[in-house]
Amino acid sequence: MTLLSVSDLRVTFDTDRGTVQALDGVDFEVERGETLCLVGESGSGKTIACESIPRLVPTPPGDLDGEIRFDGRDLLAATDAEVRSLRGDRIAHVFQNPQGALDPVYSIGEQLVEAVQIHRDVPTEQARQRAIRLLDRVGIPDPAERIDEYPHEFSGGMKQRVVIAMALATDPDLLVADEPTTAVDVTTQSQILDLLAELQDERGMAIVFVTHDLGVAAQIADRVVVMYAGEVMERGDVYDVFDRPAHPYTRALLDCLPRRDRDPEPIEGSFPDPTDPPDGCRFHPRCPHAVAECRDGGQPPLESVAEVANGTAEDGGTPEADRQDHCASCVYYDGDHDPAVVADGENETEEPEEDPR
């Protein structure tokens, strides 16, 4: 059932200031029909990870290494023509800025028709009718009239809906959504998230969703990958990661959230220089639990934390297979340290009234 598998992905950029290690050995998988959320601070490598999937990272100055398998095909080893045939067809992308994704000198209809015809050999009128149906499906009122309008005549939320319609023009298997709700108000954000969930149920597509908003991730994710400075700090089922954060960075992110019983606690220290990242765990200069082993060598390997929940595996909750997938890149899970120091029970947040997914 695995649709996308990213293994040991490394992305570097040569700059005047030195080599930027944007991603350093990133691993994750996406199953068919599931939603995987990439979360973390700005600069963590979330967008680069997403743009690497359909090889949108320009080379040079970028350099990609590792393996990206989509439906069994290694995209990094594929030809440019093979990857172009997948972009916008089986792999669709919703970019963070809808204004930048739409050409201001072409009408909405012209851009949607092009998105259909570039991958489907259909007459223009047939493509136009499909474009109208797509606009109607994503909630654009009077789509037959508004299809001939231009991007500047649409609000920010409506432009984001148009970009989603464009991404869905060819019924993709994988939708990559890079912070699609960042520039809209909370009401529009909720509508777009509901829309994506409905479309996913209808079409059975997988979604890779990038966000820095942990509340959004809790609402839509099946699984979560927590990233920091180009590394995966933690990954697992959304309930495991948010209820029992295993990595100090994940817990620090959750402590940044506003709560009724206490003020948010910002993460002390500064984000590392991408041209000169620290040795050992990337997070160790800001980690309150760092020990000598955290400062040497490379990033600790991802270790299973299934047996670390107040010292033992707990019954109930998420299935055992999902708990086994709950991993953290931290020396406290290497068998020589006490993991209770960093995994001290459930996160003290209010229980949701209903399934956040």
C-alpha cells in the first residue's frame, strides 16, 4: 500500500556563504489514501522535502541524493521526460502562495484548461467543461461565469481554491500541499481543510501536507513527521506523537502552543546556521536534556519508542503496527540512557472531544 517512499534524502545548495545542507538523510513513507503532515519551524526543510518529490529543486545550485520511490519508480533515477509526465498528473502540487501560482495575464479558465490539456488529449470545449465542474466542486460560486475572470478578481481564499482545482484537474494519486492555509483567515482555513478531506475521501488520494501549525496537523493528519534543521526528529501516528511526544523538540513545539492554564513557552536559543550545523543532534544546543553523547558524531538514528510509555508499552490506543512506527532521533532511546527523562508520560494537553482526523 506504500505509494511514496523517501529514503536517505539529502539536498545541498552551493552558495556564496558555503554549502547549505537543506536535508540530511530524511526518511518517510506515504500510504495510499492517507495524510502525512510535515511539521517544524520555518527553515526545517519541509518545503524542500516536498519540492524534491517531483524534482522541482533546480539543479544546480541544488544537488539531490538518496531515493524517492513513487509507486515503485525511483524518481531521482528517472529521466526528465518521465518526471515531467508525472508532475501535474499523478503528482499534484498546491503551493504556499496562490497569487504566485497563478499567471495574472491569463484568465482562470485558460489556466485550468491548460492544466487539463497538458496531460489529457481532449478538445478545448471538453476541457473547459471539466474546468467549470472543478471550480464548482471546490466551492467557487457561479463557476460558468467566473471561469473567464482573472486572478486579481478573486479573493485570497478563492485563489487558493482555484489552485486546488488546478491540482485536481487530472485526478492525482498524490497531492502535495505546501502550507495551503497560511495566507487565509481562520474561517477560510477551516473550509479549505474540510474541502481537502472531502476530496481525499472521494478520490482516495494520498496527501503530503506541510504546516507549522500543530493544530492543523492534529485535525487532518494520520501520521506526522517532525523536522528540524534538515533532519527528522520524530515520526509516527498523530495520536502517539502529540499525546506522547518522544523527542524534546516535539515537546518544545507543543509547549509553544497557547493554553488556558499557562502561557506559551518559547524555545530558547537560535536556529542553527544551515551552512555550519552543529555536530551530533542538530537540536542539542537548544535542548534542556542534552548530554555529552548528544554533541558528538552525527544525528542519532531513529529508534522505536513503542516500549517507552511510562516505562512500558501500553494497551489500547493506536494499533501496535502504528506504535512500532513511532520513532525518535534521540540518544535517550539507544538502550544506554533512561528514556523517561525525555518521554515523561502523556503531553499535558486537553483531550479532544472527537477524533481530530
